[in-house]
Amino acid sequence: MNGIQAAQVLTSVEGRVGRIRLNRPKAIHALNPGMVDIITQALLAWRGDDAVVAVMIDHAPAPDGDPKLSRGFCAGGDIAMIAQSAKVDCVEADRFFFDEYRMNHLLFVYNKPVVTFMDGITMGGGVGIAAPSRYRIATERTLLAMPETGIGLFPDVGGGWFLPRLPGRVGAWLAVTGARIDGADALSIGMATHYMASDRLDGVKAQIIADPGRLSEILDAGRTRPPPAKLNALRGDIDRLFASERYEDILAALRTDGAEWAQKQLALLAPKSPQTVKVALRQLAEGARIADFADNMRNEYRIARHVIRRPDFVEGVRALIFDKDNAPRWNPASAGNVTDELIQSLFAPLPPEQEWTPLPELGERG
């Protein structure tokens, strides 16, 4: 691990608090393999260290306070790296997903309280860090989304577990449209446990470091009243129009409704990969029935390995990340041409030696 890579995540123990600070501001702290490894190793080291009683995860301040470099907590995974690997042999991409999902699982089963500050952009892999944390802090700057269907991927990093457990059909709506919600919305549906003004964060963090035994009390005292959640007014429409687990039914419901909000949802869905929208709907349906988080991550790893070998992922990254023409040519091009047989193949078990497993330090079941 070289010094440059190590500096992309800053780890330390302050008082009795283990601190993890994402430090890749030019990429909005997008996770790469080295960053995942640093986070995992720090969490494992503190897991059995009685001198550490809590863990705090946030992002480091931008150099010189540059607002262009202060946009968020974590924009996701290093999609460009994953796509380059998928174009060659998928080896690096497979390893990244395997290790990232182990990190997600470790956070979910962690034996000490973890508090993650979702200040600013929190998408994809950033949600994968925050969602399994015991405490999740949103602010007026929080912008949360799972935008993967727009690049031919799917809402992974535990999305199959967390999204179907949100109220009503909000999780399905977030998964298929990639809709962005703010901090008040995140609090209203349980993606955040607390809401506080961003100018309070430094003081709250200092209090936690001074007295981590009062972590929950400090967070409660630091709350500020959020603005009304805009999402609350949409819940009825979401539950009604996104009720089905079949993409064709959702499209038909939106077209039949014809109201302005329904038309906006059709516009959001139009550029998404039909294949991965269908994958997401099935993923959430299966995830709702899965009783163990490790089994969910095993399911997601199977999907990930299959999906990146299909043409839509590389094409989606080309259109949105590399060429930026925003004109992906999906294959299949429409929902009706995405067969049940194709979707079934993307959920197929892997050979035993390729299946995902939790970190060995946690045991087979975590």
C-alpha cells in the first residue's frame, strides 16, 4: 500500500474513538480498492481493542476549504476502474466487489457503535458505508441516491437489504429511478437516524471524542429541526404507481396516470438500463425475504459478477462517465425485450469457490 493510496483514507484513534475520514476530495471520496482495504483493516483492528469504544466515519475537510472539493461524504465506488476491468477480464472488478461487500457486512455486524456523517453527496458506495452504521447523520447538505440503474449496474452494497425495508414502495422507487433525496427526506424514511445543521457537526464530533460513552445522548442533543420532508407528500403516489414488482406494470401505471409527477418519473426512467431496472426489482423482492445480511451480500455478489459481464454496464459507463454523451445504447433496448430467462441468469449461483463469504475473522455466518 503506497503512501498516496493510504492518504486517501485517514485513520486514527482520538480519545477512545476510532476515526475514519475519507480523503479523496477530487473524486468526492469515491471508494477504490485501497480505500476499502484501509477501512476494513482499521475496523478489524478496533473490533478487539478495548481502548476503542466507538467509531466515527466522515470525510476530511477539503484543502484550503475549496467549496468545489467540499461537495460530499462519498459519491460511490470508483466506477471508471470497475468498468476498465470489466472491459478486460473482470478480475480487479470482482475483487473490488468481493472486498467492498465484506466491508459493508463488517459494518452491519460491528460490535461497537458506528456513527457516519452523511454531510453532502452520499450515493452508491457511500450509502453502503452509512446504511449499516448504527447512527446515520443527515444535514441540510445531504443528497442521497442509489443511481446505479443509470449506468447499467444495480443498487448493491446492501441495497437489496435496506431498500425493501423502507416504508411502502419508497425503496423500489429509489432503486429504479435513481431519485435523489435530501436530508429531511432521508430522516423521514429512516435512512438517517438524526438530522442536524452542518455548522453543528464539528462541535458534536468534538463532544463524542471527549465522551464517547454518551454517544447516543450527544447525537440526540445535537439534533436540529429539519424542514418538512418533501417526500411525505409523494408517498401515496409512490406506493400506488410503483406497487408492482414488474417493470412493465410500473411503466403502464405511470402512463395511465398521466399526472405531472408520473410524467417526471417516466422521464427519469427513460434513460435507465431496462435490464438493470428489472434486476433491481427482483433484487429487492428477494432481499425482502432474506433473513440474514450475509445471505443478501452473497446474492448481490452473484448479481454483480454476472451484470458486469453483460454489455449494459460498460456501455452505461461509456455514455455517462467516459464519453459523456448521455446516450447509452442498451442491450436489450426495451423492458419488453428483457426476458425472464435473462434475469434468471443474472441471479444464478456461482461455482462454490467463487461465492462471496464474510471476512474469515467473523466466521462463515458473520
